[in-house]
Amino acid sequence: MDCSLEAPTAAEFRALYLSTGWGAPTEEQCARALAGSWAVSSARDASGALVGVGRLISDGAMHAYVNEMIVREDARGAGVGAEILRLLVEAARAAGVTQVQLFAARGRAPFYARHGFIARPDDAPGMEIPQAP
């Protein structure tokens, strides 16, 4: 596995999204998401195929948010996500960012806990604005 802070192409990112059931963004949406990311970490298998991506959104000074972590199903459990997360946190720390936060997808909190993240209180986990119908 080769993991780096190089972003995949929008087409690769979209294909990974589609293969994991995370959603069905357009290639244009994927391009905009990648361009708007502060840091992107990609993992590729021995053949060069994209197997994982993580994105970090940040103000570059105080706060960074792990926006998403996506690892292809057949690559899970092999340390891919751990390496992606390590690179993202390392990039934030290298820039002097002290607050690295995230919202874990359902059932994924134990993964982040194994890598040093702690849960926020149940009465203050965050808020979101609902999507328009």
C-alpha cells in the first residue's frame, strides 16, 4: 500500500464513493470537494488503484476537521484507514493546528478511539442544518 498526501482525481474519488455506498456525487462535485479540502490523503494498492481517501477541512491555524474517511471494503482491516488518518493529523500538527475534530459515522467511533480521538459529550456532539426537501 502506498499512502500519500496527494489527492486522487475527481473520477477516482467518485468511483470510490460509488463503490462504498457513501453516496452518488457527480464528478464535478467531487472535483469541487477535493479543491476545497485543506489536505487530502490517498491510499493506493500495488497496482496503483485507489483504495482509500481522507479529507481534512481547516482554517490552517486553530481548527481542522476530518471531513471523511473512505476505505474500499476489500482493503479494510489492513491499516489503510489508520495510515490515511495519521497523515491527515500529522499535516494539521505540522501547520500548528491544535484542534483536530471529526464526526464518526455510525459504528466507526471505536476506530477513531484506537487512534487517539475521544468522544464529545452526548449532550454536545455537534449540530447540522437539515437538507432542503
